[in-house]
Amino acid sequence: MSNTQPAPVASERIELKARNVAFEWTDTPLHWLPGHPFATHTINVLHLLLPAGERWFVHVYKQALPLITDDRLREDVIGFIGQEAMHAAAHDDVLPHLRRQGLDPTPYTAQVDWMFEKLLGDRTLPPGRARRWWLLERIAMIAAIEHYTAFLGNWVLNADELDRRGADPVMLDLLRWHGAEEVEHRSVAFELFMHVDGSYRRRVRTWASAFTALVFLWQRGARFFMENDPTLTAGRASFGQFYRAGREGVLPSTPDMLRSIPRYLSRAYHPSQEGSTSQAAAYLAASPGANGRAR
Amino acid sequence: MAAGSRAAGFAAAAGAAWLAKRALRTRIRRSPLWPLPALETPVSGHSPRRTLRATVVARTEAADGVVHLRLASPELPAWTPGAHVDLLLPSGLVRQYSLCGDPAETGTYEIAVRRAEDGRGGSREVHDRLAEGAEVQLRPPRNRFPLEPATRHVFVVGGIGITPVLPMLRALGPEADWTLLYGGRSRASMPFLPELARHGDRVTVVPEDEAGRPDLSFLSSAGPGTAVYCCGPEPLMAAVEEAAPAGVPVHLERFTAAAPAAGRPFTLELRRSGTTVTVAAGESALTAVRRALPDTPYSCTQGFCGTCQHRVLTGPVDHRDTLLTDEERTTTMLLCVSRAEGDHLVLDV
């Protein structure tokens, strides 16, 4: 028997809907993971990347809808679009809160905005092959990025160490609501890519660009926060700190991250093989932010 | 000899590496994602729907049952006369209040709120909980009642409806040609009378307990070039619309959302697709559009996610979402909740 075909796990599929969330940031401290500015800021990089990144997902997927010939997949993509739009808005709301605490993220986010709106935007391409190629390329990049958002979502749902260290409950709720929706819709981006193209060469190529970009953006983001944090003197970010925080359980562990690479590149990969939809659904049913109890 | 030149080469390489590292560090300090450029107008973190925080720095009684609040914060953006803000009350209620201060005073907003005992609780909460020193949250100002240039401005306001007009009078200045008819229940209940007194006979004050309902017949003589602005209770606004002659624009500002008019049927022309669809009374524009174009993007169907935002080419829109900014509303609509104000719309679809 061949095991080189992506094998979805049927029981992991769930109907997707956008949730109208609200988070109240007034009481969230700058170092919301007490005593651990490096882990706080490494996770904070999400707030720098996701507003622009997820708006870009929505922009690209709206163009992808006409390419879909499968009704069930179309419903999934529509649910995905709504969830991503809400993620972008919820993370965007954290940025003014950081500015109020003396850490203005604009120098960094304006560059991320440029990257997603210009570098990865529509460009002036003639209709036809060039435009289609660029759309497929971006759909494949999103599938690769979603492999990591699902990885991080699964990690944060199980990161008990954050609770043990007294992480701010509102920030934890934002991360876990978002993480749970990433786990819930983790198959959509990959299935869309397989539906419209599925070329293995494109999968490897776009994984390489997405992975390189994520490492670049994260390293610079953590460094930006550590160097500009008004409460730290000579704050620095280094790989050593990242590795140790991973061992402590306050960030994903380096070996786990390395092990996720060959999984995405395996020809038998399907996102439903990792993470648990029922765990995500259970969190979403209880999340204060997703159930109108944030105030 | 050879060892000496190797050492010199090593030192030169080390020096070059140190210089390169220092140059890179300087660049990254100035530009965190160097070599990427920045978008000229940043988007992330500058959403027109973000939450602002301010402090109540002054609270006075502007009239019987009307409290006048001064809010201050370095985060408050600039605004134009006629603008309102969403106040996010501690209980979770969201209420709209017109800004009645001076746009030139950066960093402060002023609002005036009448206590409505029979209302839905927003004004009672402002009166009972927003004492001096209280922290409040609000959203950046939006202007659905902007002051447009005209040769003559006629303002008709009822009670607390005076608030958006006050900054307009200041903006027009003493040279401009304007009149104000200000009605209310009684002088004691009408805010800002002392401030208006200095405008002399351009302001007509009509307290109902002294002079009855204001007489609007003068509006029928409004000539071309006149713009009428009205803010007040629904019957007053209906009467002003009725009294103004055709061709004279009437600008209305509603405090309360117009009663959620059951959807009326209308037609939607989809210009790029070359078809026209009919939206029945009981269905959304989105449903009708999707009958013709099944790939039309949408998601939440409740007006909050923004996926079904589309460009409108002609026809006034009855916007019923909670998402779009004024600027977006001038050219786009959300198909899932908003409808035509008349009976026809043209979309760029």
C-alpha cells in the first residue's frame, strides 16, 4: 500500500464560523508573562505580524474563491476568511495598548504592512498565466504559513507552563482563542492548495520562502521589542534565550520546531494528522473573549 | 614573513567583519526590518476602529438633566464639526455622542449627555458612573453630519441636538450667513444658552413651555444655495424635511438608530457582470447577489467581519453594519446587512 497520498483524518473536520470576539486590555501589563520579558516579547511578535498577514490571507483568498469547484471546500474557505479577518482585528487592537506602555510598534509594523501590501500584493500583472501563477504561489505560501500557525495554536493550547507562571488571563485568552481557531481550520489552507494546484515542487519552494521569512521576521521582531522595551536596560534577544525558554516550556521547543519541518515536506502530510479539533472546540466553548464575557 | 602577512590579513578580515556588523546594527536600529522599506501610511495598529482611552477631566451641569464632560488623552485624533464618537461604557453598552467642543483644542473632547430615564440605560450610566477622574474608552470620531459649504446655513435643533451644531457655528465664524432655531421643553432644560446668547438675533430660542412648538414655515422661503441642518427628536426632523422646499439639501443627524426598518425590496444592478437581481424584503443583498454570482465572498453574515464589502457605483446606501468607516461608506457597503436607501443600487461586481 502506498502512503504517499495526503490522508485526512475525517473525524477532525468541523464546520467553521467567525466569532465576534472582544478583549479588554486595560489591566494587561507590559510583561504579561511575569518575569520573562524575552518570552513575552517573542510571543508579542505575533501582534506585529498577524494584523497585516491575516488581512493579506483574506485578500488572497477572496481571489481564490472562483477557482474552487468543491462546495464543501468553498464553505470551509468562507469560514476561514471570516475567522482570519477577526484574528487580524483582534491582534491589531493590542498594538495601541503597547504604544500606551511606551513601546510604539509602528516602525516595525509599517514595514510589515509594506511587505504584505506591496511585496506580496497583487502587483500589476497581465490577466492570464502570470496572474494565475502569482495567485497559486501565494495560496501555497499561505498553506505553509498555516502549518506553523496550527503548530503554534496546538502549542499554546497545551502550554500549561504559561498558566503556572501566572500569565495575564486576557492575553492568554486571545492567544488560545486564536490558537484554537487555527487548530480548528488547520486543514483548509492545505486543502485549498491541493485543490487548485498541489504541485510538490511548489510546496517545497513556497515552504522554503515562508520559513525563511518567518525566521527573519521573528528574529528581528524579538530584537526590536527587547531593544525598545522602556523597562529594560540593554535588552537583547538571542537564540540561546529562545532555546532555553523552549526547554522551560514558555515558548515552543527548538527540537519540536525542527521536527515539524519534515512533516510538512512529507508527501503523506495532511494537517488533520496533528492537533486535536475536540480540544480546540472545548476551549472555544469556554473562552471568555469568544463568548462575550470579556467585560 | 609569511606568518606576518597571514596575521595582517586575518586582522583586516576581522576589522571588516566588525565594521559590517556595526553598520548592520545601526541600520536595524533605525529600520527594524531593514532592508524592507516602510509603508508610507501605516495600517496595522492605526485602525479607525481601535479603542482610545481618555480621562474625564471636568464634569459640569450644562442644564437640568444634562451633564457636560471634558475628556482628555494624548491619543485623541483630530476631528471636524458634526463628528461623533462611540463611547464604550463600563457595562459594555456602546453609545454615540456628538463632539461639542473646539476641534482646535487637541487632546480634549467634549460631550454633553441628557439623562433619559426611559432610555436603554446608556445615558443613566454616563450620569451615574462617569465622575471626574473616571477612565473611559471610546472609538475615533466619525462624521456622518459634516458641514458642507453653502452660501447660507440654516440650523434647526431640538434640545440636546444642539451638541453637533455648536462647533459648526464656531467654524462658520461671525462673517458667515447663518441662523439657528433652537427648541426645547423649557429654558432650564436647554444646554448652552449662555454661550449662544453672544450670537444675538441670529439665534432664536423657542422653549415649548413659553412659546409652544417652533414654527418651521420660514423654511419654505429658503432659496437656492441654502443648506439646512437638523438634529433633534424624530418628529422635528420629519417636520423639517417636510417644510424645506425641494432642491434645498436637508442634513439630518440621528441620535438613535432609525427604527430597524423591515427591509424593503429593491433592485441591484451588478455592473461588471451585466445583470440585475431583485432583493426581496425578507432577504439580504448578499443572498440575492449570490444567486447570480455564487463565488461572491462573505463570511459572518452579521456585519462584523467585512468580507462582503463591495464597491457601490450609484445609489444611496442604508448602512446597517458596525464596521465600515465614513470614508469606506462613501464608496462601499457590506452586502450581508446593508440595503438600498431607495429602490435601486448599482454595484461594481
